[in-house]
Amino acid sequence: MSAHIVPTDERHSVTTLELFFDLVFVFAFTQVTAFMADDLGGRGALRGLVLFALLWFVWCSYTWLGNQARADEGVVRLAVIVAMVATFLAALAIPEAWGDEGGGISAPVVLAVALAVVRLLHLGVYAVAALGDAGLRRQLVRTAVPVGMAVTLLVTGAVLGGPTQTVLWGIALVVDYAGVYAAGTDWRLPAPGHFAERYGLIVIIALGESIIAVGVGVADLPLTAAAIAAAVLGLAVSVALWWSYFDVVAPVAEGVLRGREGIERVRLARDSYTYLHFPMVAGVIYLALGVKKVAEYVGDESHHSLADPLPATALWSLYAGAAAYLIAHLGFRLRNVGSLNRPRAVVVVVLLLAPLVVHALPALVALGVLAAVLVALIAFEVVRYAEARAAVRAQAARPH
């Protein structure tokens, strides 16, 4: 294979290898949801967040790399394939991330070492892809400090295990996220359309995982009317969340990103996409946990009655997950255009208060209320902002 680097430009779009790379994260996100479902409670929810945070920066790192140089050419292609393998191994280890069952290689160590390999490989290949850009290479050296510290803490925690593992992994995430942010913005973003498209795709992947959660929740259970209702309501929630991002928000954000140059473009990409999409995607994964539990409750009539309410963790995951998604939208718009979407802010408050009201209602009803609130928000925005929406979509349809 040639080791040559093919730089990107303004016209660059997502490659098939990047789409293939994303398939590993479909599996990984499903693993995180299943992990939290098996340890339903505050501890499982917190550990699930840690796992997602570890995966998130892996995905973001290779998205930035793929914007610097084509992901399907030369040494970058090889790096992406190796990263796929390592990330897949990390995902396989997720069910035993905090409690290896023995009889094989330590799952926490496999997960930590695999993620360390992915992150360090990324920095090495990025240095090659810098193509003699001294400023970018200095940025990579600065970034290597928090990344190196984080992966060291990650592997050390995995080896020590127990409460020490949790503490060290938490510190690793703080060092990683804060350190990378503080390391500077001397990156390059030659293809803003590609970058926005990549983050749109990861939102799609998360929403797809929420749909998968419904199917997994009713797998091997009788297909009753209640199970069908849960599936339809879960799909309605996913469609509403898709609409809320891709109908207007995504094209507006992409247009703003295209309009910036140099360091301003990089800062906007870092803030709006790498950091603000974290709570957006995390919210969908928690939502998927809640939907999965609803499907299990209404589908398994031998263990649950249709009148049974959701456990507190599942209920809060359902509503707070949707709220986190919309809160990220509020920050996304504020960072991009400097204004606040008041209807969505109101809905966020409603979603955060709703569990206090619906906690005693049947699981299916709780899901129905969430679907009704989100669909009502979309209907309101379509009617209230019809002219502005049409103008945005017409602008987005024009060739760039």
C-alpha cells in the first residue's frame, strides 16, 4: 500500500471507508446501552457515560484526521482500518469493563489498551498527514501531552481495577477533554462540508441505535399490541429528534461553518461539533436505554404487567436523555448564531419536570407522553417558523 497522503479541499465529502468505520460505533453504542441496561441504576448510568466519553474522542479524532487527509488513501487508510479493529475489540470488552469474569484476557485491560493504541496511532498518522505544516505539528505535540497522560491513567486504572479504576478513568477523561481543549486551536479544517456531514452521520448512528434498542427490547418476546405500540412510539420519538436536527439546525450550522475561515472556523468546529455534540449523542444513548426498558416491560407479560411503571433510572434516562439532546441544540444554536430557541428551552424544562409527574404511570404511557411532547414541538416549529424554515432549506439545496 502506498504511504502517500492525499490532502482534502473544500469539495471533499465523506468517504466509504469513513462510513465503514462508523459501523464499529453502531456496535459500540449498542454495547454501552446494553451495559447500562444490565446494571440499571445510578452506578450503571455513570459508568455508561464514562464508556461513551472514551469512545467519543476516538470517533472525533479520526473525523478531524479525515478532514486533513483522505481517509481512504495511503497510510491514513491503514490507520483507519487498524483503529477499526482496536475499537471493535474495545467494544467487545464493554460488558466486562468493570468486572472481568475471568477465564480469559482481562476485559478492562483489553479495552484500555485498545483505546490507547487508537489514540496514539491517530497522533502519529496525523503528524505524517501534516505534510510539513510546522504549526500543525506543534499543535500535535501539545495535544500529545494530555492524550499521553489520559491513556496512561486509563491503562493503569484497568490494571489496578476496583474503585481505583473508576477514579483513574474519571481523571483520565478530565485530563483528556480539558487538556485537548486547552492545547490550542492551531488545527486545520479545509473541508467544512465534510466535517458537518460527519457529525450529522454520528447523530444518525445514535438515533439508529435508539431504534435498535426497541427491537432488542422485544426480541424473543410475543409481538403483542402493546409491543407494537411501544415500537411505533419509540420510532416517533426518533423521527422527532431526527427532524429537530436535520430539518433546519444542521444546514444552518454547516452554512455558518463554511462562512468562517482559519482559526475562527477551527474554534467553531471544536466548540459546536466536537464538544457540543457530545451531550447531544449521549442524550440519545440514554434515551435508547429508556426506550429499551419500555419495550421489555410491555413485551414481557410474564414478568411485567402493562400497568407497571418504569424504574426510576429508566424513566429519567428516557426524559433526561431527550432533554440533554435539546439542551445541546440550544448551545449549538447559541454558539453558531448567537440566539436562543425559546420553544425548545421551554420543552427542556417540561422534559426535566415530567418524570416527577409521570413516574407512577405505566411504562407505555410514559413513552407516549414523551412522543407527544416532541411531536408537538416539531409541529409548532413547522407552523410558527414556516417562512424562515423554507428559506433555510432553499439555501441549503443550492450547490456550494
